[in-house]
Amino acid sequence: MTKALLLILLSFNILLVFAQNTSQGVILDGEKKVPVEYAKIRIKNTYSGVMTNVDGAFRLSHSENDSLIISHVFYNKQTISVNYFKTHDTLFLYQKIQNLPEATIIGSKGEMYDLVIAARENLSQIEQDQFKAFLSIESYDNQTPIEMIQAYYNAEVNANGISDLQLKTGRIGLNARNNQYFVSLGTSNILLRNKLLSSKQNKLPLTPLQVSKRKLRKKYRIHFISVENGLHKYHLVPHESKEELFEAYLYINKGEERIYRIEYAADNIVKIPFVPINPTDSLDSINVELTYNYSYTSSKGALDNIEMNYDFIYKDQYESRKINSHCLLLLYDNHSLFKLPFGTYNATAKSDYEKITFQPFNELFWKNNEVICPSKKAIENEIFFQKNGVLINLDSLKNNNDALQNKVKFWESKRMFLDELNGGFNVALSQEGLRSFHNFRTLSDMYNLDAKIFLDQNKFGTSTQYILKTIINLDESFYYLKKGKNTICFINLYFDIFEVHRRRLEGTLNQYKWRDNQVDSLYQEAMGKLKIDLDQFVRNANRGQNETELMKYIEYIKNELSIDNSLLIEDKELLSDYDMVEVKDELVSKYNYGSALLKIGEFQKALIVLSEVEKEGDEHPWLFYNMGICYLELEQQGMACKYFFKSEENGEILDDSIKKKLCSE
């Protein structure tokens, strides 16, 4: 069976631009002729722009007469016409200041320590701000891609780094390697907890910027290395110590006393934020590199991006594997944030995977947002995952490890049963027994049905896109009371009411071009009406015990959604010949529903439900007989013959005319 591994998640980025023309090219270092990574290309007099990827390449939409401003913290800024890239594929940037003679800038050890402390103090003055952000991770097992995660966020940033990340949307690619999956859970929490200037609650080794001046001298030796791109490069090496410390390179503008780049590295670390999913597995030889890059205006500094590389040996009961991961978090556009979706489970989701898979995939959003175009390697990886891996939805992994289950489902006309809500376990306890066992005090403690209406609003040029889904939270929904004949009907009606209100809201939103604040108000108003209707339904139907009221709601949903939930009411006469002692109670409910569908002539739908009962291990002759009837009515005589014979083999006496008609050959 395929199983899963764990580690972290990190980074990437985007930007939204609408226009008629597109320019693309490559930005190179004018001296070394190597790609300039993460250079900013901005349309003059706007906040719209993109960044170069690791190949130095970019792609940007713009108007015919626009000018482009190309900038990078280490290079001189250039302003060019968009027409430049009609005749040129490459633009060269040149370093701001060439390297200076070493003797002119060394200073004493004390002065170097003082400079680090002064630069840290200036870093602490960076004010809190909000940015759009794109988070990405690429993981490899011996050069073979095994994981790809990309996600857009609204990020809050302060002097300590990232203080908050609110998910807009995301996507995932996974590839089984040697019958194992590697996944990154909770990495956004690592970013939030790793405080640049404070060691409290950090999950990584201590850094020179997290200690006082006295401790800095005690814990670190400092060396001047060189002047690169106009910045003084200092190397801080930990003294021998039992305490785990990061080695560091700091790039400081000596005149400004400002830090522009921080590079941390540590080998064979013990203090780690990584935990294997499977408790019997272990991590060894963990090496981490962490980089922060900053930019400054005349009066303001900002964090531009965070990079993280790590590798380790993953050991399980079968083998050891060398895992390598590259992560990047880019921050951009602090003038307009994403409009975040309503009705998410981000606040309660336990991992980045849950946050991403709890939301519908928004293909149009990904097509219209690109702050950094895919590198050659990224394109190869995406093609690889499309051909060999699992994309976006984690349902195909749910049998392998609980941590990988997609714990929500989107509403559909296919009916739900208790095994979906109770985590695959049919409790079927009496109210008294459950109250005694769990010390529950109220009836509401014994069942919970949890769903939300998801709304994501996106503007592309002059058009607005709405994505609305009824999301059912399988992880938080349960029914621990003894099931009655109307229970399954009651549960499905409850979630159907959500879908009715979702469709009404969708219809309202598509009637006019609403302003953002109007959309917010319409959503809140719709949720208020939904709550009133749900409360009234729960009170009146009384978990299905008030059959008169239940029938009213059955008719209501039938009119609104064209779904007849009365077929879910367990028919005692229909089940009279079904030996319920030999099968799980939940299979009886499904058999009842499938047989009810057959009874009204819905043979294809009935066959789907009855086939599920068979897959779950039921071998009752009436199940096989009804499946035979379905196949017969669907004119699949070979399959009908097969199931009639299976019914006979399990004790059912078939009419000779049926056998002659179907199986004369």
C-alpha cells in the first residue's frame, strides 16, 4: 500500500496585469552574463509588474506605449520602452558598485560587532505592512520530482518576518516514489513562528540577530569577507557550543547601517520544525539554508523574499531516502490585496494541505495571475506531475494515511450515508449509552452536521467571476445517536438546504455588477437567511422523528433541487427479506436506497448505489438479484446473468424462465 512521508512547505509569487500586449525576455548580469533572479519589472506610473524567475526570464502584459522600470537591490535601475523587447531578447543589468580594496573598509572587530547591532536595530524599525504573496515548494528524491505546492496569500509582514498568511488559493502535485509519497504539512506555520529578531517559540537554531550584543560576542566570531554589489559582507561563525546555532553571512550597507541580505546555514541540526508523518519513520542528517532579502526606499524598508533549501535522509522500515527541497516566498504589491474567499475552513485546518484542498480549484484565477513565469525546470516538473502524479485533489490518497485525507466534500446530488460522516465508523449507539460512555449532557453533543457556502470573487479586467460551492466538512460532521428509519433522509435534507441557499445567492450575484462591499453584504444576508431556515428545519423535523414536517421539507427540496429524499426513508417491507444480522447497518441503508431507486425505475442510479454495497463486502442474495434486475433493464444481459447466478449461489431460488431467457448460451 502506498504510504506517506512529511515535511514543510514554502514559497513562490504572482502579479495581476491586464492589457493587450505581452513582452517577454531575459535579464542577465552585465559582467558575469548569468541570470538575475527576482529582478522586478514594473510598468511605469503603476503598481503592476512581475519578477524574473531563476532563469532570469519574465513575461508581462502591458499597453502599447508603456515604459518598464527594471530594478534589483544589487543592480542599477533601468527604464526602457516596452518596444525594447520587440527587437531584443536580453537586457543586461550592471552592479551598483564594484568591489573595493579590502584595506579601505575592514575596521576593528569591535566596529564590526557594533555595525551588526546597529543594522539589526534599523531592521527592527521596519513597520508592519501587507503584501500579496506566492508560496511554493519543489521537492526531489534523487533528482526525481516528488512534490510541488503553489499557493497565493495575503501576507502581513513586520520586522520579525511573516506575522500572518491568509490563503487565497493553492494547488498541489505529488508523485509516488518507491511506492511512497512525500508531503509538506504546516510550513506556513514555520514561517509564522520563525521570528527573525526573537528566539521565542522558534523551531530552528539560534541566529546572531536573535541575541544581545554581549551574547553576540560570546557566541559568534565575526570576519569581514568582501564588498559585493556595494554591500559589506560579514561572516559570523559560531564558537564551539552545545547550543545549536546558525552560521550567518550578513550583507550590510555600511553607510546606511542597513541589512540587505541575510544567509543562514546549519548542518546536521537537531532542533527542527520537521516531523515524520509515520511515527515509526525518522529523519537524519538534516541540513538547512535560509535566506532573507530586503529592499529600501529613502525612508522605508521591506522584506522582498525568503528562500529556504533543506535536505535530509528519510528512514522508514524499508529504506533510506535522500530528500532535497527548495522553497521560496515572494512578497509583492502592498497597494492592493487579494479579495479573500468567504466560507473557508482556514482557521481550523490542521495543515497547508487541508487549507488548499478545502477549497475548489480556481483554474481561471491561475491563468490570469502570474508574477513570476515558470522556469524551464518548473515547466518540466508540471508536465511530469500531469503524466505521473496526483494533481490538486488528495482523495486518491485517503486510504494511505489519515493525514492525507481530503476531509471535505462538495455538495452533489449523490446521497450521503453515515459512514462518510463518522469517519468510516458506524457508531449506532443509543442516546442513553452514548451519554453514559462520553458523559455528554445535551442531545446536540451527540450529532453535528457542519457545512459552509464557499464564495470566491475574482475580477479579471472588466469582468467578475464568482465561484460558489457548498462545502461539507466530513471531519467535523458526525451522528452518534441510534439511527432511525428517517435519519439518512434528515441528514441529506440538512445539507440540501445549504445548496438551495447557495443557488439563490449565485443567481443574485449574477444579476448585476455588484460593488465589493455589496457582495459582502449579500453574502452575509444570505448566511443569515440560511441560519434561520436551518434552525427551523432542525426544530420542526426533530431529527426526522416528526414525519409530517419531514415530508414538507422533502417536497421543498424536490421542488428546488429535483431530488426525492423520500427514497432514503427505510422501507420495512422492502427490507423484510434482507438478513440484517449478517451485514453492517450502514449497508442496509444503502441497499434500501438502491432498491428504492430500482423500484421507481432509476436503474442506472440504483446500480451505482448497489455496487457500492457489494464493494463493501455484502453478499446477500437479494443484493445480487436486484443488481441483476438493473443490468437486465439496462440491456446488459451478460452482467445480468452473472448476478442472477450469484444470487442463486447465495441461496436465492430463481425462476427458470429468467435463466432461460438470459443464459441460454
